[in-house]
Amino acid sequence: MTYTNHVKCGQGFLVSCLLYLFSRLSVEDLEHLNEDGELWFAYEGLKKATRVLESHFQSQKDCYEKEIEGLNFKVVHLSQEINHLQKLFREETDINESIRHEVTRLTSENMVRPHRACLSTLSQRRSSPAEQKSALGS
């Protein structure tokens, strides 16, 4: 509801109050009220009440707008923080994946080396006895 709608509601409230007042009063009461000017005072009082309501609605509107502005600022700030944290998480994930890849490569390489060492030992054992004696003699 906009401010102008609130004002219209305030004016509607004023009219509703007057209609209620008229419906409750008899013709004699109305004439008596009118003679003393009380009806005019009642109308003026309702106008003042309407102004108070308008002022209240305006201050509420201002308060809500400030609150919305603050909440929008928080949303922007939190969105930026989420983006930053997601970037850090992606970087950490990339680093972990690189480490995992390197560990896998080194593990494979270490499995190949013992196999090569075994082959080297076997080839030395298959060498001729003369070569073995000369290797032992030196």
C-alpha cells in the first residue's frame, strides 16, 4: 500500500467515523450537537487523528525503506562473500586434484623401479661364472 493509499484510507476512516456517529445519534441529538458546535469539534478531532495516522504511516514507510536498504546491502555483501569462498574452494579442489594426480604418478613410478631392480639382479645372476668371479674379485 502506497503513501497516497494510506492517506485515502485515513480520509476513509474519517468518513466512516462520521457516518457511524450520525447513525448512532437521533435527529434531536444532531441538532443539539450542531447548536453547540460539537459536531464541528468532532470533525476537527477526526481530522487531527487522520493527520496523526498519516504521520505514523509515513514514519513506518521510512523505517521499512531503511530496513529494506540495509537488507539489500547485506544480500549484496553475502553474495560477494559466497562468490569469494566458492573461488577459494575451486582453487583448493584444483590443488588437491593436482596432488592426487602426482601421488598416483609417483606410486606408479615406484612400482616400476623395484621391478627394474629385480630385472637387473636377475640379469647379473645369469651372467657367466667367469664374469661373476671377476666381479667378486674386484
